[in-house]
Amino acid sequence: MKPSAWFQIALGAALGGLAGCRTPGPPPPPVPPPAADARTFELPREQMVFRRISPAAHGRDAPDFWMLETEVTNESYARFLKAAKRSKGDAKLLRRHLRLLRQGHSAPYAVTGVMDLDVNPALAWNGSRPPAGQEDWPVALVTVHDAEDFCAWLTSRHPELGTFRLPTDVEWLVAAYGKDRQYPWGDEWRDDAFHHTHRPPPPPEGDWMALDAWNDIREKAPEPVRSRPQGRTPEGLYAMWGNIEEMVIHPSNVVNAVVLDVGSRWMGGSFQDANRQRTGSDRVWTPFRPREDYWGFSHGDRIRSQTLGFRVVLDPNDKEHAFQPRAPYNSAASW
């Protein structure tokens, strides 16, 4: 596929839809579009800062776009819920999920949509507000349709700016790695550059019981979205690796899209990902792979997880909001 088509492949596979989001009252005053040479752009009322990503600077034939410099926070999502007169209310859902786990249910996610086997009730919302002290944490336990409705809400408030939506997989990769960067922050490994499950050295080879216990240790919660400036990209994006996995539009894998009814691809890993990999029957320790481009899929659009959230892009070239709503993932194009 020609590079110029990279950001067109999702036109028939986007997730948005303005009709599903209620926004009572008049919209806010128009926000002036960013200057042609601006690198940063802010939505003051929403307290959201975007960074310009220029694919052409990395040898990609595609127009500039703007990416939110952090994952969407609990506070930002709470503003959306208030405007749309909706509730999140994770507590009841997680209680049901935990009950199924305790009962030994073979597939509790098929009932609740929650993928987690290690649930932290302290992260659960009651109603439309996050737990106290977690306002600046990334929002999680949302479905891909929740994410698209948030994007639609932003677009309905600022239609003159273009379309707010989930990034495509290629947009995310260009933002994370540029042309040839090994990691979001640079070319040298830094264990402190992103929030993940840190590990002591693994036990001796062959000590499988100790290794299983070592693998079961997980961080229990994300952290505030701007906690690690040392992990920012050159454009200023925080936490492209770690903290919370991020949903992207991925019309690039027709097999997963059609056969598994995939809701969204995940990128960046989370606080529960560890610097180790399993290869077949051999369980070995390795650092995360440079330029990692696969983190997982949600097999169905009802899936939610305490490790899964999202980040938003502004497409200033889509003033007609032409991204088609809720189209099936049926593109065979490969990025």
C-alpha cells in the first residue's frame, strides 16, 4: 500500500458517531485553530493539551495530526459523563466479576466483559466520579464504544477544528517511534521511563515454581499521567509505553477483524506488563522489544479492563467528519 494511504485506510473502519452522545446546552465558544507553526495546541475548557505529529518529518507521506499528550484522564472522562448525563459505575460490575471468579467460572469475561483476573476494587468508580485522588489517573474499564462516544463529544463541542477520534495503528506507531527511534523516549533502554511491572532478576533456570510465583507479581494500579517526563517522546507525548494500554483503530488485520470480531487493537502496554517474555515452552527474561508494534486485541467490542484506556487524536483535515461511524473492520490493507 502506498504511504499516502496510511491515514485513509480507516475511513471505512472508524468507531465514532455523534448521535450517541447527548450534549445539553449550547456548545462552548469556538477555539481558534492552531497556528501553522505551532507545536502545541490546547482546549482550555477541557484542560487537554495536544502535540503536533508531523509524519513528513519522519519520511512518511501523510498530513500532520494532533495527539493528546497524555492518556485521557479520569477527570476528563468525568466531564464527558456529566455533559452526556451518563454514569460509569464500575463498582457493581466488578463485584459481579469477582463473584464469578470466586465461583470458578470458566469465562467470566463473557458475562461481564471484564478481562482482568486480578481485579483491584480500589480503582472502581461509583456513579460518574472516579475515586478520590485518582482524578489525574488514566481512565480505564471503558469499552471501545465508550471511547468513541468521548471522541464524538469532543467533536460536537469543537466541530470547526476537525474530527476527534481514536488514532489509527500507524498514527500511534509514528507518534511513538518516529522514523527509526528504538523507544518512545530515545534509543537507550531506561527502566524508569515508563510505568510497568518491575522485576528482580529471575530465579535460576529450571526452578519453575519460583518462576511462576515471580511471574504472578503485578503492579496494582496506574499512576498520574504526567508522572514520568523522562519517558516523553521528542514531541512531548507522555506514557506511550506503560501505565495504560491504548485503543487504536486497526483496519489492518482482516483475519482478526472478521473472525474474532475485534473491537480494537491495543498499543503501549500497561502497568501490569513485565520485562519478560515467554517463547513457546521456554520461559526466559528479556527486555521489552525495541519498536514493539503488537500488544494485544480486544476480541469483541464489549471488552473492558483495568489496564485498558485510550488517547485521542485531532484530525484537522477532516472538517466534514467523514470517518464512517461503526463500520465493520473489513479492510485487508496492511500498514
